[in-house]
Amino acid sequence: MSKHPKPDTSLLSPRFWPVHIGIGLLWLMNRLPWRWQIRLGRILGNILYYINPHRRHVTEVNIRLCFPELTEHEQTRMVREVFINNGIGLFETAMAWWTPLHTLRGHFTLTGREYLDEALSQGNGVILLGAHFSTLDLGGLLFSDFYPVDAMYRRHNNPLLERIITRSRQRYFNLVIERSEIRKTLKALRQNHIVWYAPDQDFGPHQSVYAPFFGVPAASITATTRMVKLNNSPILMLAQHRKPDDSGYELELFPVIKPFPTGDEEADAARINAEIEKAIRKDPAQYMWVHRRFKTHPQGKNHLYR
């Protein structure tokens, strides 16, 4: 018998060929100058707006629910901008995976470091609250230039994409922790690590409470409260946005959320949602409104999207 295990060839089967081709094309386009990638992302976003009516409908519902103060014309324009930002976000994800960090220096800033430094001085680790901005992965790369950071994530259903995404994120994250690995998370916090965690998606009614998100009752997970209790770790928000003129990126740390936890899971969830909402309002179109944030509903799943 060979002493060396055979390589896993299952991910080379024909059903994964479209993913291989797509990732290969994305890698090639990542070789282009940064400005070209932004322009191509805008073109892609406009195309997706027209060819993906399902996601367009989801986005329209989200914008209508969360921004009732906007006129119909303004809501339609924001929906279009959301798709454009998601198109650009695909190229920004590729930047996070493959672009050398030193080539981006001088194009991003981080403010609010005093809040994180004070939190770290307590020695209990820090839970860095994140959200699903279109710049999500790129924000992780840029933030890693200032602090070592671990990241919690949700495992992808496609095993090939799961492998690619995890390996790519290991380039700039200290640890990549699947969200069910509680012991690994606790160990990181006890070692005074920064753990990045984004609880802003709808994971169903189990272990969730309804809390307002842009004034709309949303299923919000209670795991955030339990995570903070694990090690009495302070929690604060990190926001990241592409500048309006596309000249670079702004990362901002918010003050530590106090008091937290409060002893009331619904109040805790509302506080977390309010913090995320505050970050999103800096440029709402750069948030991933294409996701069904309100799919869990007392009158049935996807009630608001029918």
C-alpha cells in the first residue's frame, strides 16, 4: 500500500465544472487594474438587475419595508444601486481572495481604534460585530492590516465553494471558525482574540426572537447574547464602505455596546439590530438587501415576499 493518501478528486467531477470555470474567470479578471474591476462590477450589477427577477423582487420588498420614507422613484433607484454594489462586491471579494494587501494600502482608513484598544485591554477577547455589506470579505482583508482577527462563518452548501472560500479567507484571517464550533470560539476569546461575527441574517424561528430591524419585526438570533456571556467579552460594531467616488474604503469602529447583555434576549437583539442599522445607514445601497431578511414571519415563511 502507498504511504501517501490519494488526492481527493471528487471535486473535479463534471457537476463542479461550472464553479471551476466561474472561479477561473474571476481570478483572471482580478488581474485587471482596480478601476477596471470596479467598472466591470457596475456593468455586471446592471445586468443582474434585469436577468434576476427573483432577487430583484426580494430587494424591492426589503427596500419598501425598511425605507417607507422614500418615494417610489427613490426606492427604485436604491434597488438598482443595490444590484450595482453587489456586482462590484463580486470583484471586491476576488480582491480579498487574491489581491496583495500592499497594493491596496493608501486606499483605506480605519477610525475608532481607541474603542477596540480599550476593549482588548480587558483581556477577555472582543466580539467584533459585522454585517453583510457588499464589501464583506474585502473589509476583512483591510481590517487585518491593523489587527489580527478570527472570523466566524456559515458553511457553504457547495463543497467546492466551501473549500475555495475557506482557504481564501485563511489568507487574511487568523482563524476561520464555523459557527457551530463554540469551543473553538471560546478558546479564541480566552486568548484575547478578536472574533468577527455577523448575526444579521434570518436563520429561522429556532433560537430567534422578533426584534425591530429598520422598524420591521425580524427574526433575530439570540446566539449573540450567549456568545458575550461565554467569556464576558465586550462587543462592538465594525462598518466598512466603499467611498462615494470609488477612490477607496472607509472602515469604522463604533463604541462598545453597553450594557450588554441586559438579561432580556429581545432587548439584546433589538440593541444589536440598532447598531447594525446605524452602520448600514451610512450607505444603505452597499448592504446585501438581496437576502430575505424577513423570510421568517408569524403568518408563514416568506409571507412578506409573496
